[in-house]
Amino acid sequence: MNTQSASKSYPEIYYAGAYWGPRRESPEECAQRAVTFLNLLAVCDPLLAHWNKIPKPRGKGRKTPLMPPGLPTLTEAFRRGVNREPGGPPIEDLGLTVSAYSDGTGEDFTDVSMRCGSYTESSTANACILSLPSRGDGAERILTASVLTEVVRGMALAWEPDWAVAMSESHRDMDDEDGSVDVWTGWVTYLARHRGTVPPLPAPVRIESVGDKGTIIVLTPERFTASNPEHVALAERVRELLDRAGLLKPLQVQP
């Protein structure tokens, strides 16, 4: 089969995600982080500038625009987003969740899930996951090293995660076949400062600081694909160097 034609028929699906350990936060604190994130996201691309809250339960309730993001609206959304068993009391230590979808349709449809405030000792639930278009005009604009760097930077500034990544699902599954990997390293990776110092990395890898919060690592200036053996080899080499430097440990409670 022609690899090029196959990749056009079945494009890699990309996403960006930020992850952090136990951190108890109120609905107001979660909302303030969400306001910061949505404002930073809006600057990245027009497709990421208009969001509507997904009601609970899904599919019911009226459309609630979140842009421009208002603190009272998002505070109430997080307050209502507490985890609970059906008909049961809120389970506060599992955190608060707000999900939203963009105004895009078809190929340009994107959504975001923002969960924060979980503080159980074994918590791995705190995360912000952003789906990205895989084809069409939106994908051509967004799936670039420059735009995804800004998306990940926005995640780092708003959520102050332990780590964050922008990558394809194909690369993630290849990188973590048995589900044992603690930190995925993708096309664009962010590592918080408390994890340690990023070592020198081979060309064409680019390293950028995010103020005093951490470091962004960009593997390739062109679109990273799991079907490119050179890209995969580079990713494996970078993962090896980061792991050797002690930067890929499990989620940590931040100091």
C-alpha cells in the first residue's frame, strides 16, 4: 500500500494534554485557571477562540457560550461539575470537571475537558485535554510546531501542570504499548521546573523556557508523524536522554 495515500486517507489524530498530581482547589480557583487558559488559547487560532459548555448530562440543556470567558459563569460551571455517583452526594476529593466544544463543525470540531481540584493521594485525575482537528484548514493552521508550542505554553501558564504534551494518538500508543509509561514525550513536551534540568538534546530539537515554571521541548519544526521512522527514532533518543536525567518520573506533588 502507498504510505502517502494511506496517511491522507487516515490522518493521525492529534491532541494536547496537561497533567498534574493532587492539588485541592475551589471552584473559583479552577475557574480562574480556566479563564486564563481559554484566553491564551484564543490567541493561538480562531478555531480555538469560541467555546460552549457541554451541559450535564450531555445533550441536555441550552447552549452556554464561554467566550469571552466570564469568571462567574465558569465558577458556577465548576461548582456544578463536582464528581458524584448518580443521585449521591458530591465526591469532593475527586475534583471538578467542565467540558466545552468549539463552534467548529465536521473536520474542524474540537473539544476540551478541564478537570482540576482533585486531591486524593493517588490522584491522576487532574488534567486538561484538548482535541485537535486532523484534517482541513483548521488542521493545516494548528498542527504546526509554532501553534502547538503556544497551546502547550498556555496550558503550562494556566494550569501549572507537572507535565504537558501535544502529540498524535498513534505516537502515544507506540510510545506506551503496555500502558506503563508515566510521562509521554511527544512532538511538543512541557516539563515543570521542579522535575529537574533538561539536558542538551540533539538537533533539530528546540528547547524554550516558560518563565520560571518549566521547559518546552519541540522535537521537529515540521509536523511530527508516527509514520516517519526518523521522527520516531529522534523521539526515542530524546525520551532516553530525559529519562536518564530523571525527568520522566510519575506525577508529583508540587512544592
